[in-house]
Amino acid sequence: MNKGVDVYLTEGCGRCNLVGTPKCKVHKWNNELVLLRTIILDCGLTEEVKWSMPCYTYNNKNVLMLVAFKSYCVISFLKGALLKDSKNILDKPGENSQHGRFIKFTKDSDIVVMEKTIKQYILQAIEIEKAGLKVETLPNPEPITEELVKAMEENSDLKRAFFGLTPGRQRSWILHFSSAKQAQTRLSRIEKCTPKILQGKGFHD
């Protein structure tokens, strides 16, 4: 067990000002996260902390993560698009997600019932990594809006943070900004969301 994950479970991820308080969303799902952690470690993955969250690797390759949200917690498979979802339990992080898939949990009792299935999916993800398989990424059809280009030209920190995001997080912002029909709305969204981008987060984080 990684001591950093122990800290995550007791204090939270530290990605907002609720860290260390009872209101931190990690505490809401503590029982579920502990159960999932045990199941994951039983499958032989190495436990680390990346992006302030528990990350599980095989031969130094990221396989899955444990993530707490307000309404649920998840096991997030980094190459989930390659998994055979025989039980139909995988969800997309966003409508346009190309790589990741997750299993959503809201009750520890569900985890106990699903333990065998959860392990099957985890072991399948490990085999995908052993085989060196990769998700074929489709070209991004959405251009970066002019307003975002201009904002990044005026704010080098924003530009550096945006292009430091994963492709999926970049795409989530592009879709969010470009979905606004009026330029003023796009500008307003960019201004409002800049702090979140600077924190290394995607639209759905």
C-alpha cells in the first residue's frame, strides 16, 4: 500500500479548499474507496499517487485510477475503450471521450456483490496493457475557438496549462467553449473556466 493513498483517504485529494474537512468528497465515499482499493491491490497492480489521486500501474504503465466525485466514486480505466463490457457496466467520462471508461459506485454493498466482476474487468485491463494495445485516437474535428487562441496569446500561463492537459481534457474544454453560439458567451466561459484550466483540470473534473 502506498502511504500517499493513505493520506488521500484521510485528508482528500487537495485539489480544492475542502481538503481535510468533512465536506471533502473523498470522505463521502471512504468506505467504497477502501473496498475498491483492496480489490484492485488483490489483482497485483502497483499503487501510486498521480494527479493527486490513487493510480494503479503495471510495469510503470497507468492502468486505472480511483476517483471520488460528488455523486459517486469510480474505477476509471485509462484504456477502457478497449475493454469488452460484457456486463454493460462501463460509462464514458464524457460524450466525446475516446479512451477512458469507468465503473460507477454509490454503495459499498454493490461493490461487495460485484467484486468478482470488478476483478474480471481489472484483469482484462492488465492483459490489454501486457499486450501493448493502444486506443486509436480519432482526429480532433473541433478547432480551437478564436477566443481561446486570443486568450492564450494574452496569458502565457493559460497557454502552458492548456497544452499541458491530456488530449481528453483539452478536447473537453474545446467542446465546452465552441458550443456557445455567441462570441461574448465564449469569452465569458473562457474567463470563468481559466482558474480550473490553470489547476490542470478538465471540464468534467
